[in-house]
Amino acid sequence: MTVLTMPAQPGQDHEPRPLPWRRMAWVTWRQHRATLISLPATLGAIAVFLLIAGLKIHHDYAVLTACHPFQSSACQQLNSNFNQTDWTIGNTLLILMNLAPALLGAFAGAPVLARELETGTFRYAWTQGYGRERWAIAKLTLLAVAVVAVTGAFSQLFTWFFAPFLAQESLNVISATVFATRGLVFAAWTLLAFALGAFFGMLFRRILPAMAVTLGVYLGLALAAWTFLRKHYFLSLVTSNPAITGGRITNSSPWILNHWFVGSTQWVRYIPVSRYWPMQFIEAGWLLVLSALLVAATVWLVRRRAV
Amino acid sequence: MNVIDTEGLGKRYGDTWALRECTLALPAGHLIALVGPNGAGKTTLMNMTAGLAVPTAGTVTVLGGRPAGSPAALDGIAFVAQDAPVYKNLSVADMLHLTGNLNRSFDRAFARARLDELGIPARKKSGKLSGGQQAQLALTLALARRPRLLILDEPLAALDPLARQDFLATVMTAMADDGVSVLLSSHALAELDRVADYLVVLSGGEVRLDGETDDLLACHRVLTGPVAEADAYAGQFDVVQDRRGGAQAHLLVRTPGPAAAPARAGWEAHQVGLEELILAYLRSPGTAARPLALHAEPTEVAR
């Protein structure tokens, strides 16, 4: 069993060193140039809009908060204008932000491998000296990093843009639709959508079914996180403090999970806004793990794919 | 050294064996023609050799024992799949750069020179090239990798007769210049007659015949003689094909060696053409031999 007693295997005496990873950088860039240009370009254009609209919204909000006395008709007019005009823009973009990862996964993730299989070019790509596993790992990693970098930066800008609405519309940072658009989790959800797209593309070998299933599965997971998973990050507290159980709803109000009465005392289970970052880390963490598993499964499919 | 060794190689899709019990030892330095009808298992054999498909049974190694699909194997083999897949949205120059990046060795100067020679513009999108040009591009990319084994799956199918000649001329030049071995599948038998010096006949997923074409031609004869004596005479040989007309019987037989078939009064022995030989093996055994028009005139009585 020692090396010395091993018979010389023909062909294995010169097992070649793998080709350097950096070579895949050009390959990935050149093959996915359309995605790698159009994604930042699209987000960049929206970013310019966010910047311009955001400056106006921040200005409007500053004027509104400085308005005194608040009950005066002039101030009420400003308040009403903000809630209608500015919030229409803010709310629309909030909805788009919640859908963006799904679209990105379907349009950028699903075709990455499915197109190769659909057009037959995998028979070229997988028989080159680079080796198909390393080809797949390099390509998926590079594209995933690009997607995360671009969307991560974009969500920071969106966070700034959206800040005035939090107080004004009594939304807090852990409320369902806001939480996923900021911090770490927007990029993490986008990464998951991309990984889902690549995985289903490799599984179905067709672009359109992969896109459809990516959209469906992503929205299912996002909905599950909104309605169920986030409540169970083991961060909830229980209190009978009337300030929390019956206070006015503001942007620092906790997320009330449920409430019940003991005698005449109301008790609530809630997640305070201060748990925002732990929630971000937990959610980004499991999204990252799930994405890594999906990429690993995709590479396994590439390795195993029999033709 | 053998460029391809298979041992009991088989591939099953669902309930159907696309290839089974395939044992081959294909020597280096040949243009090996892999022939057979559609569905014979040619592409399956090539896919497994190139490492694209995983065998259901048996083993396949290339270039003297490198497992198919291993890094060492991928390094030494260039595979041009059916319909010569290239990225249609990439320019010819980009395809060159891409292939250069994906391989240890790539002779860019050779590739450029050859494309110039063929009049394929570097800036043109691959998808805008004609079918013949796409095939030539794929072949050029494969040859520029300086492989020791070139595998071409039905490269002639999409080409017009002129393009076929150009394509085969390129392959022959590479064989002469670099000593590259070639495995080429086709159902266009006529073209191969002139270029192939090693033959593998596949049918129904099984190897029917394999060997150097000269050897195969040397040990097959068509014996023509009276029908009345045919049964008695046939018993002495390994009969591949037995066709009987009104008075004459034509027996395509395998002789024990290159030596001439024993003469028998009233019988003539003729050499057999490559195409005729292939067709005879494809038709037998099994389906009743239909009348077959001889393509070539029986040339010369055997020595």
C-alpha cells in the first residue's frame, strides 16, 4: 500500500497541474458580458433615479419635520403631500426591491448553465482542458460575487433613500417588506435567487422552465420567511409592559408576534427593533448556507450529467 | 500505444443499451473511421471516450491508459461534437481567445493562419458563419490545441461535397504534420473509402468489425460460382453474406488469413470494396439479405 510498491500507471505519471483559476475570469467576463454589463447598468440607472428622488424626498421630509405647529393647515398639507406623492414612489420601489432578487435569479441565474445545455455548447465547454467541475465552480463563483457586490451596494443606497418613510409611515426596519431590502439580507436573497436559477437551469436543462421554477421557489421561500421563519429566530421577548403592549405605533415599535391575557393584564411576545442586526446575521447566514449548498449541488450535477 | 482502449464498455439509456460489450484497442497513428447507421452507438461511444458520458458498464481509457474524462485525458484529446457547437454570440476571435484560456496549450498563430487561409473573418460572429465555416472553425480550435487524439462526431454531415474535401484535407494534413490520431464517425461511407486506414463498424450498439482497412480487405473475398455447389463450398468458410441469384451465388467470406481462398473449379474469387464490406457487415446477421447492387466492378481475381 505504500507509494513505492504502486505499479507505475501509464498516463498517471504526468497528471497535469490544474489550469489557473484566473483564466476563467476572462472566460466568464466574455461569455456573460451582457449580464455583467446590463445588471450594473440597470441598477446604476435606478440608482441615479434613487439619488435624485431621494434628495427631494429627504428635503420634503426635512421641511415636514421642521413644520410648526404640526396641526396647522400648512403642515397638514405638507404631510398629506408627502404621504401621497413621495410615498407612492417609495412604496413602488419597495415592492420592486422585494421582487428584484427573483427577477435577477430568473434572468441572470437560470440561463448560466441551461443555455449551454439547450444549445449543446456544453459539449464544447466540458471537453476542454480546463475540466468541467472547475469550469462550473469558477463561473458560478465569479458571477455570484459580481451579483452580491452590485446588489449589496445598491441596497445600501436604497436604505438611505427609504429612511424618511420609516418614521413617516410607521414602518420599522424589521417589518416584513422592509427587512429584506436592506443590510446584509438583500444581497443574500439575491445570491439565493441566483443559486436557485443556476441549479434549476442545470436540473431542467432548459431556460424557460428553470426561470419559471426559480421565480416560484424564490417567492415561496421569501413568503415563508416573512410569515413564518423570521418569527422563529429565537429572538422574541415576552412582556406585560403597557408601553409596549398598548403604545402608539411608531417606527421603533416592536414586531408583536402574539398576545394574550392573564387576568386583566395583557402579555405580548415581541421582537424589539434592537434585534435588527442579530436577525440580519441569522437570515443572511442561512441564506448563505442554502446558496452554498445549491451551488455545490449544481456542480455535482455538472459532474454527474450524463449525455 | 493505443489511443483508445475499451473493455466490455456499455451504456444504457432507460431500458435500451445504446452500446454494449464493446471491447476495442485502437492503435495510434490512424484515421479511424467509426461507421454504422443512425442509432448504432457511434455518438455514445465518442461521448464516453471524450468523458461527456459515464459508462454503465466496462471501462474506457485513452492515450495509453488515461481514464476518459480525467484531466490528463482532456489535455490530450480534442473533441468536436456533432453540429460543431460554438458560442454563436461570440466572434471568431473571441472563440480563439476562449479556447486558448480553457486549455494548457493553444497554438494561436496556427489558428489565425488557418482561419485566414479559409477566409473566415476574425471579427464575424460565430453564429453568422455558414455551416461549413462553423465546422472549420470548430476543427481549427480543436487542432490548435495540439491534441494527440482528435475525435470528430459526424463532421461531414452538414457539409457540401467541396467543404467535405477541404475538411478532410485539413485533417489529413494535421495527421501528417503532427502525427495526431483521428477517430471520425460518419455514415457517409464513400468519403471514408479514400482516407480511413482503420475501421470500426458498429450496428445495433455492437461492434461488428474492426481492424486496419488493408487487413480487412485482404482477408475478405467474394466468391462467385454455381448455386448448386454453393452450400457445400460455403461450409468451408466464415460466410459474412450469402446472396444467390438464378444461377450464380455470391458469397462474401472471411478467409482465415490474407492468403487466397482455396480455388475450386467453376468459382472465382474477387476482392471486395470497403463500402461493400461495411454494408455486408451491417446487413448480417439477422435481417434477410436483400439483393444488393455491386458498386464497383469486381476488379481482379484474387492472387
